[in-house]
Amino acid sequence: MSGFPWARFGLGIGPALAAALAVMLVTFALAAARGLHRIVDIAWGIGFTAVALVSYGMSAGEGNDARRLLVTVLTAVWGLRLAGHIALRSRGHGEDPRYEAMLAKAPGSRNLYALRMVYLLQGALVALVSLPVQAAQYLPGPLGPVAYAGCALWTAGLFFEAVGDRQLARFRADPAGEGRIMDRGLWSWTRHPNYFGDFCVWWGLFLIVCDDPVVAAATVVSPLLMSFLLIGGSGKRLLERRMADRPGWAAYAARTSGFFPMPPRREIRSRR
């Protein structure tokens, strides 16, 4: 495939970045007023949705209309579901321990430190991770088999993320689960079905631009970065560090896949 409008795509990156930063700055103002920076997690999904919508508007007259609408809808569905889930999950809770620990080390104003190290950084990450979404808006030509495979992978990812979140919410709401490790449903196949779902969603969105190998090569940094964040950055690695001392965690980790879903290890489970 050829004829990708690199100049128009480049001009659209600035407004996309501005949209992501605008979401984060508004969220920062609300968080600073409330003294509660955990609400930035709600803005993560909203930021991606804003980028997709702005990119859709900026790309009018370019690309393939079916691809433009598809990638915008898929991003918005994922982002708004995630934002809504986190908003409900955090309702009535105080500051997130991650942010409390970070801000306790702030050299000076906690709010300004949070602005630099959390909000502006996350805004930049949203713009970078969403490059395939932005590029898909400008890609000419009809959807090909790889793009349809991307839709299938996105669907699988949303299933893992949404079902995993729902199962965990029900487990936490049940008094019988107090003090126990969630090891049921999807959580018996992977210790992080929600993170694995995110992984699939963003590789799926990337595949939608893989009909053009040059565009794919130019944007592959985005799903690679998201994968690092989920597995080695602030996702799996950080969460498991916090969970390591909880009763039952070692046995659960020994029998359950760390990321990619696999059947529980029966030989270990049988010794319980």
C-alpha cells in the first residue's frame, strides 16, 4: 500500500497531544482541589478517547472512512469503559498508595511534583501509545485481513479486561473473600487478566494499521511501549511487588501464569 499522507498525519500529532494534555490538566485541577490524585487513573482512558476523537476530526477527507470510524469507536469503547470502571472502583476511597508513596518524597510542592511526574508524563504517554490510532485515521485503502485480525484481538482483549474486572469486583464485594487471594475464573488462568486484556487491545489496534508495512514500522513503538508499561513498568511488576507479602500469594503465583493465560498448574494445585 502507498500514498500515506505523512505531512497531514504529522500535522495532526500536535492537536492529538494537546487533547491528551488538556484532559490531564483538567484532571489535575480537579485532583488538586480535592487533594486526591488517584483520579488521574480515570483520565487515562478518557485521554485516549479524546485523542481518537480529535484525530478523527483532523483527518476529515483523508484515509478510509470505515477504518477511521472503526478505530475511533474501538478506542472510545475501551477508554470509556475503563474510565467508568475505575471511577466506580475508587469511589469512597482515599489516596492510592502508589501516589501517596510517590508524593511523600516530593521535593517541595506535592501538587507541582504530581503535575510533572504524573499528569504531564501520562499525557505524553497517551499521545505516544495512541500513534497507531492516529495513523489509522489517515491510512488509505480498504480494511484487509490483518485489520480484521486486529479487531478480533481487540475483542478478545476487551473480554479479558471487562470480565476480569467484573469477577474481581464481585470477589471483593463478597465478605467470604476477605483476606483471600482472588484465584477464580480468568484469575485462575492468569494473575492479570485485566492487564493481558489491555495488551491485546493495543496490539489489536496496532494491527489495524498493519495493512501498510511502512506505517506499521513507524508506529510499532506504541504497542511495545504499552507492553512494557503493563508487564515491566507500573502494571504487573509494581502490583506484584505490593502483593508479595500477602498470605497465599506465593502459592497462587506458583500455580498461575504470570501474564499470558494458561491452565493452572495441576501438580502444584494438588498439593494444597
